[in-house]
Amino acid sequence: MKNGTTPKPGPVYEETSYDTLWSWIAWSLIAFGCLVIVFLATGSRSIFPDENSLNQDDVKASAGLIGALGSSIGLAALGLILGSFVKSTESSRTFPWPRLEKVESKKRNALVAAIALALTIIVPVGSLTASLVVYVSKSEIADWDATTPLSDGFIGSRLTAIQTNCDSQPCFRISPKDSVPPFAFQWFVLSDVVLLVSVVFAVVAWSLWGYRSICVRNKTN
């Protein structure tokens, strides 16, 4: 070699100790997200709805809440793993995110790794977005046995519920009761607070990972 220098070895893209946990959560979240999207679209677990499909607004509101909570909490958990991973010594010898088992081999390929990360992000984010849209559009708080909401709108009905005295539980549903069971879930202020916190936490965790990844890459270049 010129000047007697030895070329630096290239990075070794290989498996890490984070892969199993990352993959287990990611695949669970992907499966959950697909199920939520199908149910919100058809009212059943099948892409082909039938006479038993549940398309009532109160059922969709409940499904939207479950989908939004599950997707946001799962994304927050993945964000925590990413934050820990990018600060570890293992991230310096591979991509700044763990390997998705069943898709990537132990010796990682850049294109396959990017596709695996996209799959891990797109399905849960799509599920979260669809769930939030349905929940906000279908959920209007009502008294437990009422067939009409306390007030019109997502925010308006909640403000009315907060100002309404409740002597005994259960007090409110997340959507008015209709004539076809199952009916909407019971509403608690805490459920909306948990949802908001989990969504914000997920966004912050992934944003911090993106920022740290850029910083690490700039240091190594």
C-alpha cells in the first residue's frame, strides 16, 4: 500500500443482543396493527365482511381506542429499545437499529435492513393513525345508558362529562349506546390521558433516536 498504510476494515453488519427483544415486539406490533386496520375497515377479523360484521359507531370507537393505545405503547417500547441501542457499543459495528429476525439474516444487508425497518414503522404507524382518526371521529361521551351524547364532538362531550356529577359507577361510555351489542367501553379521563402520553412518548423516543443516529454517524465519518 502507498505510504505503508493499511486500509481500515469495513464495518461488520451482524446480529446483536437486542435483536430478539426488538423482533418479538416488532412482529407482535405488526400483527396487531394489521388486525386493527382490517377490523376498522370491515368490522371483523376478515378482509371480507359478512352479515356478522360489527360496523356500529360505538364498536368502531372502542376498536379505535384499543388500536391507538396498543400501537402507541408498542411504538414507545420500540423507541426505548432504539434509544438504548444507539448508545451501546454494538451500534458502532452495525446499523443504528436492531435486526428484524425472520427477515434479515445474521450477516445484514443494507437494503434488506432498510426494508425491515420500514415494515416495522409503516404498519404500526398506519394502525395508530387509522385508530386515532376513528376514535376522534366516532367517540362522543354519553351517559351509561344514554342513546345520545352529552354534547356534540370529541372535545365538547368530554368537557361536559368532566363537569357532570357521577354518584355511582359506571357513569359514561365512550360512545352512545345503540340497540346492537356489544356496546362501547366505559370512559375514564385517565384512558385519554394515557393515550395522549403514550403517543407523545413514542414520537419523542423515535425523534431522539433519529437525532442520536445522525450524531453518531457524523462522528464516525
